[in-house]
Amino acid sequence: MKHKSQILFSILIPSFNYNEGIRRILTLLSNHDPEIQNFFEVVIFDNSRNDSLSTKIEDFYSRIKNLKYCYNNPANCACDNWNALINSTDVDHFILMHHDEFPFNRNFVLDIIDILKKRPKLDIVLLDCILLNKKKRYLVRHVPVFFRNFFIRKFPSYVLTRNFIGPTGSVIIKRTMFDGFDCRLKWLIDVDAYYRILLNARSIFFAKHVKIVSYTDRLDSITSSMSGNIEKINTKERAILSTKYKTLILLRNTALIKFIEPILWFIFRVVTKGLLIFVNRVGVYPVTYKEAKKIIKNTK
């Protein structure tokens, strides 16, 4: 292994009972020559019911130079596993890529290395996020790039109301900017973390040419496990956020905002996401038709 100072960023992967997802990520990350692999590390913290993943990834140790695995069970919850994983690295930048996310670009690592070499002091790098629903066979952008960029620059606290950033796999974060996830939260855990980072971020880069895919319709995902209780959880967690931040209008504490904002958001999502799902049906995707077919076919 090369000296630690050469590693520009860590790809941190929390795992929970989804070996296929981990292998998919590692396969996509292993297609780089040895010199490129000097500049990144991959760290897996496995909170699964057993450590079967350890044998499933043995073939990758010879293909990914800086690959580490830790069976982190028992951890009290997913949040504990994420925080332990982040605390395990002291590399300048990291990306927390969950097992149902994966790089889209063939040159994913190379593109990130290029960005961080040119701009080593960046606090945040935002990647383009593509949502995959395999059952319904659609691939759409999480939110339009212009919308994401506008709110990041002008109204970052709106992320507490709507997650316009996306999953954690679409964000590269400077290690010193992050003080951990709040384990009291489940549904709003990521937006709470984003807001705390954005409060202090001074340098943000939008890498719209670098894409990650988020597989959204797995039946045993964390989101699926909350199905049916999301509104109750959301209400409880917003009460927690209201004690942490004095962002009255963005936490929708007024009757007018409570009435208007959901309507505007619904219209926005129908026009953007809904329209994109429709054009998917005629073979128009945020990636090429050939790439979309390959992703849908090969995702398990």
C-alpha cells in the first residue's frame, strides 16, 4: 500500500445483508490501473447478521489495492455503523456510498481524482444522481441540476424541508466538515447532516459529469422498512430539528407555508420527475438508451 498521504479520498461503504450490492460497487471500482489505485481507498463496515460478505469479496483484494473490511456487528443501528465507518478514516475527503448505490461512470474514480487534485481545498463536491426503479424500468435524475445548484447557493436551509441533494453517495465531503450523523433521526438523518455541513461550507463544486445511480425499489431497504410509518416518523423528527435550528419558514411552522409549499413541490415533481418517467417509455433517459438498458438488466 502507498503512503497514506497519497490517498485523496475514501469510498466508505456501509453494508447490511446485501452482498450483491457490495460486489457490484467493488466490480465497478476495480477497473483501474495500479497507479490510479494509489489515490483512493475503499473501506467496508459490515453490520449484517453474519460475516458472509468477508468471503464474498476475497477476490477483490488483488484488484483493489487499498481495500479494507470490518465486520462491525453488533452496532446499535445503521447510524452507528455509518459514524464508525467515517471515524475510521483520516483521509481528506470521503464519499459514503450505501450498498444500493453505485458509480455510473466507467472513469468514476479517475474523474474524482482529477477534481480533487485541481481543487484540494473543496468542502463539498456534488455528483449527478440518477434514480433507478428496476421494477418500473425507469431512470430519472433526482432533481434537475439547475434546481439543486440554485438552492445550494441561495437557500441551503431548504434541504431541511426537501432533500434536493440526494443520497449520500452523490456527495463528496471534506472530512473536517463532518461531525457525524445524529442517531436520533432515521428519515431526516441525511438532510440534517447536509444542513450542518452547508452552514460552514465555503467551497462547493458541482461535478455534473460524474454520476452515481441509486437503486430505489429494493424491498429490504431502510426506506422500505419505514413504509407506512414515514409520516409519523417525519413529524417526530421535525420536532427534533425545530429544537436544533431556528429556521421557522423552512420547517413549515406557519399555516401559509404548510399549505403552499407542498403544492408547489408536488407540481415541481410532476413536471420534472413525472415527465422524465414518461419520456423513459420512449427510450429517452438522462443517460444513453444503451446504458440505461444495461443498468436495468444487470441490477439485482
